[in-house]
Amino acid sequence: MNPMSGLVAGLLFILAGPASAEVYRNVDAYGNVTFSDEPSEGAEAVEVKPVTTITLPKPEVVQETDKLREEVQREGAAYESVAFVYPDNNQAFYSGSGDIQFEVRSTPGLQPGHKYEVTIDGQPVGQSASGSVTVNNVFRGTHQARVHIVDENGVQVKTGPSISFTVHRPSVAN
């Protein structure tokens, strides 16, 4: 038996054994390393770190998640579309304050408990049931905006196409 296979066998033994058991490492006159759960002459105790375990969700929880996903898909299917009415795609704003007024609409209109949610660069910035969302102090530069319909739990049920817009704000430098 070569030293490497002894090491591999020893490591497998360590991993297979319970974490609370004592493990001893011994090197013989030929340099072969062996591991054991029984102490022997010249053996040294080895500290074995606990094994990481993962607890999987119970099948009932997975089924509930699947039911929720189906419900969200059903709610989203109730809407033909959701999109920005204003601003237009690639519109530029020359705003000292960086305030942007978004107008959104869906077909059909919102169901009870649902809201429009506007995101800028992937971050939620406002919600409204009226279809009008004002975002204050938008940084200068080009941004991506998207509108979603969210249910009463904040879960996105429908997403509209993204638009790009640019904010030009005066600075001390210009």
C-alpha cells in the first residue's frame, strides 16, 4: 500500500466517522500515515472539525411554494400588459433637482390589492396604485427603468419592458 492511498483511506475514515469520536494519527517507520479511532503508541490526537449539514425543506413546503408560484403566474396572466406612458424610451431630462415623474398603465387596470412598482437600475424606488410615481434626486447619467405590478405581498406578478433615460444636472464643474 503506497502512502497516498493510506492517506486517502484515512481521510475517508475520518469523514465517515461521527464528529464526536476521537481520531488518532500515526506515522510508521516507513512514513505511512494511518488514522484510527483507537490510540496506539506514538499516535497523536487529531481535531476533527464538524461536518456541515444541510436540512432540505419538507415536501409540503415545496408544494406550498409551487402553489404560490402558480398563483402568481395566474395573477400575472390576468394582465395583458404593463408599460410606461411617460417618459419615453431614451428621453433626456435637464433637471436641477433630479426629480422624475413616471406615468404607468396596465391593460386591464390594477386588480384590488395590486400596485405599480417602478425600479431604477434594478432597485425599487416607488409604488403607486394611481399609476403616477415621482422619484426625487435621481443621479445624473443614463439609467434603466422598469415597471412591475406587485401583489399585496410585494411579489411581482407582471413586468413591463425597460426604458432608458438620461438625467442632466448642473454641477459646480459645469
